[in-house]
Amino acid sequence: DAGVIQSPRHEVTEMGQEVTLRCKPISGHDYLFWYRQTMMRGLELLIYFNNNVPIDDSGMPEDRFSAKMPNASFSTLKIQPSEPRDSAVYFCASSLGQVDTEAFFGQGTRLTVV
Amino acid sequence: GQSLEQPSEVTAVEGAIVQINCTYQTSGFYGLSWYQQHDGGAPTFLSYNALDGLEETGRFSSFLSRSDSYGYLLLQELQMKDSASYFCAVRDDTNAGKSTFGDGTTLTVKP
């Protein structure tokens, strides 16, 4: 397996624009996580899915953020409208089980909102 | 809620041994994980402890004491490539799929 695949790797957009980040988890993994990493706030869990169902979205900063997982092999994180403070690296990760299995991270999307 | 504390920076020389500590406060606890992240890269899993004691994986070992809410990552025979950030992460048993990460420890290995 190629691992968790995220696209794009880099995104530069203007404030107010819609941004969509994409993730393909490892085949067979039934947990998918979206994280955001910044210098100020570290690595924060935004939302996670189990079997395509959102389980906990308490980390989503505000209504401008939304995430979907229409099937087991694809998830999106959307920001609309984007703001400069959304600039960060966004990681998607997947895992096979619930607690005692490791999470595999994608290479991340570096988002810059100007 | 949960909080984790780990040192922000550690420096050591090649061939040495270094220990990175992590203390946590959680409303529930299921296990402690460690991840490594090189600059510009993605976090990669190193180890997981659910029970007290030491887990060894090659040059890296991880220890957990549930009664002390404390764990550490031990890196032996340090190499330059070990220079990276190391994160501890806690899974609580109230929301077992969710991990909370510490702020990370930046390890610098010098020749």
C-alpha cells in the first residue's frame, strides 16, 4: 500500500476563498483522522471518522470547517471561507483499530492563506 | 480534559542515551503513544504503552507508570538522523479513538 495520500501538498489561496483538502486512507483502515499543526497550537485533532461516520468533531474550530467521508477510500476537509489564521499544515491519518494500533499519517497539506 | 507536559528541547551527542519525559493529566486513560516527526515531515509511530513497564523496539524504548501518570521515551546509541521532534500522545478511555498530543520535544543530536 502507498500509505495515506493527501492532496494537494501545498496550497496558497486568498482570504475568502474555499479550500478543499483531500485524503485517501490506507485500504482496510476503518479510522480516519484530520489533524492541524501550527507552531502556536501544536498538533490538534479536528475530527475523526469510524467506518465513514464522523464520531467526534469537537476539534473543528468553527462552522467554516467541514469534513466528509463519502466512502471508505476518500475524505475531504473543506474551509469556506478561508482566513489567514487557517494557515497551517493539515494532516490526515488512518488506523486499523480503535485504541492499540498505530496511526499512519499522510505527508500533509501546507496551507497558506494570504 | 487532558494535558500533557514534555520538555521543549533536548540536546545530546552521537552515541549517547537520552530520555524524553512525558507527564499527563487525563479524565480517563487508555494508553500512551510516542511519535517522531522530522522537520517538514509527517509524524511516524514509534511505540505504544497501555500497561506499566518498558517496551523495547531496537534502539528505542518506552516506559509507562500509570500510577504516576508518567512515561518516557529512551533513545540509545543516538545517531544524527534521530534529530527530530518527539511527541507523546494520550488516548483516553472515554473517547478511545481520539489521541491528544503533547507539544513535542525537539531533539538535537550533535557530532
